[in-house]
Amino acid sequence: MELRAWTYEEFPAFDEDVPGAIWLDTTGDEVGVTYVPNVEYECVDGVSRVLQILIPRSRNAKLAALDAATARTYPCVVYVQGSGWMKQDVYGNVPCIARLAERGYVVAVVEYRDSSIASFPAPVQDARNAVRFMRVHAAEYAVDPARVAVMGDSSGGHTAVYTGILHDDDTPASLFPGVSAEVSCIVNYFGSTDFTFEDSNPSTSNHNLPDSPEGMEMGGVDLREDRAARELLSVRCNVRRDTDIAPVLTIHGTKDRIVNARCSVLLHQRLEETGHESQLYLLRGADHGGPEFWMPEVLDVVVGFLREHL
């Protein structure tokens, strides 16, 4: 065989008859995922924050990417990992999140400023800057900048929903002037979105106290006494008929011991009664996260919602 830089199309396939060999066909559209770790998207007050970026790859798409005129792009999901607004483990859930990338989405997992560094709405501002970053670098990461959604779990679900409410494009919070942070839809996995009732966090003994996750997120405030802060952090208290928010899909387990499923029920009801598009799925027996949220049936729901709006 001639020694040269063969193109895929030119390279001769092995086609000898091999007794006992089993031949399997491929199409070139089989999807794998490329993982690009620790991409810095912002540095605020000397604090660097990074993204874990997952990009769908296939043989055919990879070949197309060699030609900018025919390169394939994908919708983008900016994913906010939950952590009780404290320091995040942005790596632990990457294998599960990669299942969404395999469905044809570029996924960018956001590391935000935790509550030991900055208070609310810092995580929301960071998530919106992550959306802007992915738009600015769309060509580099195979993103269609016109098709962007935000998704998150637990405190990240709270941040994801607020990312669709807090419109700060023309403020100093935007690190990319002139670049929109608006999203087409929101996926809320068991978001910690409501602190107005006693058992909203059933297994948290210091619920709403200054040293609770929610109290720390508001700057060490006693949310039992500070009604204004409690309602500011509670998403549904900030949803009105004139609120500009993209369609929301919420999925919550019925035996969630960390965030009461009623948080999601109340948010869904508030969105509907104020004229906003909302879908709610309750997973019987599911706890606070876990494999149930990444099984094919649930991913089918998520992907169906994303396709409808992206």
C-alpha cells in the first residue's frame, strides 16, 4: 500500500474473506462524546470559573468538521450542577450528563461562584455568562448559537430557572457586552426553588437558619426572620404574568429527602396560573437525583422537550 496521507474516502477497506469472522455494518452516524475539561469562561474578582464541555462526535460529523462550510453544529445545553450553592463537584456527574450529549447536544457543565465566595444572584450571573461564552465560542465547540437551553439539578435547578428570569444583558454582570444570555427553554431537575414552607428541605435540621445552605446563599441571613430574602430566593414568588421566562420542564422524585417535591409542584402551579408554559413529571419513588433521572425513558422526555423548543 502506498505510504501517504490517505483521506477516509480514499483509504481502501479491508475486504478479504476471513473464515469465522463476523461482519457488522456501521453508518458513520454512531455518536460518541468528546470531553473538553476545565475551560475557563470567566474570571471575576480574581476567581476563575470553568466549564466541562461535552461534544457529540461521529465519523461523518468529524469529517464534515474539516470543511467549515459543511461543519455540523448542535444545540447547546448549559448545565448547572447542584451543590447546595456550596463548592461543586463538576466532574462526578459527567458520565450521566454525557448521555444527553450522546443524544446530539453540546453540554457545558457550569462551575459557579459558591456561597463562600459570593451570594445570590452570583450563580445566576455566572450561568448567564456561561451561556454567553458558549455563544461567543460557538464555532470552536460545534454549537448552534441560536439554539441554547439551560438545565440544572437541585440548587443548580434553582439557578437554571432563575437564569431564565434574571435578564441582565445590559448590566455590568455581563462579561460579554452585546452577547445575549437568553435561552429557549429550561430543564429543572428537582430544583431547590422554594423556602416558604417548613418542610421544603425535609432532612435539613438547620432549614432557613443563617448557616443553612439557603441562608448562606443569601449572605448568612436568617430566612425565618427575613421574609424579603426568603421570598427573593424562592422562585415562584418572583413569577408574575409579565415575567419573561422560557418554557420550563420540571422533573422531581416523590421520595426526595433533600428537596421536597412540593417545591416543584408549587412552581409548576405558579407558572401555569400566570400563563407560562410548564411541564411537570414526578418520578415515583425517586430520591434526590440518582440513575432514575438518566434512564432512557426520562431522557426521552427531556430530549422531546428540547427538540420542541430548540
